[in-house]
Amino acid sequence: MEFERRVLGAVEDLLAEGTPYTELAVQKIATASGAARSTFYRYFPDKSSLLIRMAELATVDLFGAAEMWWRADHTDRQAGVVAAIGAMIGGFRAHRYLLLALSEVSAYDRAVAHYWRTRVAGFAELVHARLEAERAAGRVAAHLDSAATALVLTSMVERTLTVAFSADTGIGDEELAASLGRAIWLVVYGDAEPVG
């Protein structure tokens, strides 16, 4: 794990210098991480498996904050979701070069695309299950389609963060978290019947 963290740091540093992921040579990554090429290939047989493993490491905190909110009590109105989105934004910012490379490479690399679709689908399933429970408890509108809403929310957050970090939008992290958090809250609870 320590070696993988070193490689993650090396890859992110190289990407931050402006080198596109597709142009990163394995030898350059190995050298930057202080590893022999043979050691590198024992861990990562190709650059697709490297990117997938680096993404797994980089997204632990990113997904963890959101998963915690979706499993928590939602009596805090929008504050909890805004805090969760803020933590996701912080995680994305910390690993933005790698996550932007992941987004780019997943457009044409089948293994990377499969990994990312599966990871995002797993998160969407968590959201779907929570929405079903909220609907059964009468806390969201009875007509809410939980599967479609889970897809919309997951895609909205993923795409928004990718766009926000792909270019200078002039929008600060706090403003982005507040807007995304509000949008999520309104989509889920905005048309629910008042309780009590």
C-alpha cells in the first residue's frame, strides 16, 4: 500500500505538470515513484490497471463522505448534504488531475470505463435504496421514481465536479457545495408533503 501511495503521488505530480495521462511513460512513473520498472510491472501490468488502482485510492474519501450522508438521518435539512458535498469537492480537488484523467481515459479505454461505470453504479444503487426507504416512510413524494432520481443525482454530481475542475469557472468550493447540496435536497425532498 505504501508503494501504491508513492505511485499515486508520482502520477499526480506528473499530471499536474501538464503531461496527459496517455503520454506518461511507465519508466517516467517508475522513476518518479522511486521504483524499478520490474517492480512497477509486478503491481501494474499496464497503464489501465494503474489508473484503475490509483482511482480506487483517490476516491475512497470522495465517495466515503457522500455515502455517509446517504446512510445518515436527514433531519438536518440541507446542512448535512452541503457538508458531504463539500467533503467530496475537497477530495476531488486533492486528486483532480488523476480524476480528470480517469474521466478522459474512460471515454475510450474499456477496462477503465467498466471500472468507473461499476463504481458509480454502486453508489447510485446506494442512493436508490435510500430513496426507496424514504418513499416507503413517506418522507419524499410518493410519485418520486427512485431509480431515475438516483441516476440523475449521481450523474449531476459527477459531471458538475468534472466540469468545475476541468476549467476555471470562477466558482469557489463553498459556493459549489452550497448549490449542489441545495439541488440534491430539492430534488429529493422539495415536493414532499409536510410531515406532522
